[in-house]
Amino acid sequence: MLGVFQTLVAASLCWFLASSLWVYPHSLSYFNESIGGPLNGPKHLLGSNVDWGQDLRSPLEHNELQ
């Protein structure tokens, strides 16, 4: 029974790690896979902004490189 528990814990940790890396570096807009993940997240928001400019540095750095 302990082996099954350890397998479930390891699988859950791998799932968490994979889902976190999938949305990196946009972790602010992370939505759990139970509602469809980040692609379906905006369907569950009502008039709310996901990102209020916290990632503004990224486009600015991109423009400086060009």
C-alpha cells in the first residue's frame, strides 16, 4: 500500500512541475488543469484583468534589442 501512495505522490509532483513549467514565465495567468488550464482560464473571469503590467519589463527589453 505504501508503494501505491509513493507512486501517487511522485506522479502528483511531476504533474505540478510540468504544469508550472508549461506556463513559465507567465505564472501570473496560471489556471488549474481542472478548469481547462491557462487556455480556458479567461472563460472563468468576469471583468477581471489577469496581468496588470507585472510583465512589462519583458516587452521593453525586447524593444531595446531591436
